[in-house]
Amino acid sequence: MKTPLNAVVIDDELPAREELCFLLGQIEDVELVGQTDNGVDALQIIEDAEPHVAFLDIQMPGLTGFELARLILDRKIPVHVVFVTAFDQYAIDAFDVNAVDYLLKPVEQGRLGQAVERVRHRVDTGEPLDDRLQRLLRTVTGRSQRPSQVVIKVAERLLPVQADDIISASVEGDIIHVVTGQLSGTVNFRTLDELQARLDPEVFWRVHRSHLVNINKIKEIVPWFSRNYILRMKDAKGSEIPVSRAHTRRLRDYLKL
């Protein structure tokens, strides 16, 4: 008996998504537990459904498949990733995507079956994908650099700032506020996840559901109740950012607290 697999499909093109969902339905012991047309909603679906495998389109608005994969790694979500792409064979070879797995559009049933069996083998053996996916994303990052600037809206002005100058970002309702050393304003991203995916993950840490900080712009670490911390940042107001319990351990390990 084969190991049952739960799968999610993320693709902004409805016909392609429906076709992939249909093909997955023809494979024994594979259950579709979620689908969506964008990377932002996909992250929540993956966290809630806890699938074995996520089939990610690469070219999507909002969050690309690579950016979504980066967030999956950063949050240590235990899901295997299969990229779905219209890139030609030469581009895929350059990515060294044998590190994970990929499907070329239009997806063929036989090739999909092979990808599913590879995932099933990795689930059966407990083989992690983190190192392989990290190598792939480093390769892609080297080929397609993250934007060096972020545009901040201050009053009615649109001001480009260097990404590294950002000190912190916080979300209130549907509005994302960004603070630098000289100014504060809002950015045109739908979620904090979307902004985070455009920034260097080695520098910008999610320390709370509602807060993202530049780890190099911390002025003071203030012990708080229950062994948590408040981060006092280097902006003009000395903004104080709470560190949630879930993110405290990483901060302690990194700063040797």
C-alpha cells in the first residue's frame, strides 16, 4: 500500500490549476487539500492544511513561487516543494532544480506521476528538502537579485529608499508601515509576508506576526516578561518592537543571549 499524500496547488492561471488538480485526482492515494491563485493566500493554506507536497507555479503576481518557497524555508514549514513552470529545459538546468523537483507546462500525467513518487519516497524515508531548496533559491537569487530599493509613500510623495536602510516594518489592519532612519510611511504591499519575501532573509527577521525588523538596526534589547524581549530600534523615535515567544529562541541563539 502506498503512503497517502496530501497536496496543494498554487497557480494564478485557472485552466492550468484545474488541469493539474484533475491530473492529481487520477493518481492513487493523493488527496488535494487546498488550492489558490496567489502566493499570499497559499502560505496560509499550507500552514493550515499541513500538506506533504505543494505544487508551486513560479511566475505569479504578489509572491512568486521562489519567494513563497523562501518563506516556507524561513518558517521551517515541513512541506516538499515541486515547482511548476513554463521555463524551457535550458533554464531549468541552469537552476539545478534537480535539487527539488519541477514540472514543465503543459503538465504530462506520466511526468506528474514521477514527481509524486519522488515526493512519496522522500516522505517515506524522512529525507529533508531544506538543503536542496536552499541551494536552488541561492542560485535563483544570484540570477535575479532582490530589488535594492523599496518605494515608501509619505503623505502624497513616493520616495524610493535603499532596502538596507529600512529599520522595521509593521502591519496594522491592511496597512504596512515602514520606518527608516529619516522617515516613516506606508508601502504598497498587500501583506508583511509579501514585503518580507522581497528583502534579504539574513538581515530582515520576522520577530512577531505583525513586525519585521532589520537585525542590524537594533539599538537595545530589553528583557521582558516570561523571558521575552522588546527590541528598541535605531530610528529617531527609538521604536519598540515586541518579540513573540515563537521567535525568541532564534534571537537568543543568534545574539548569544
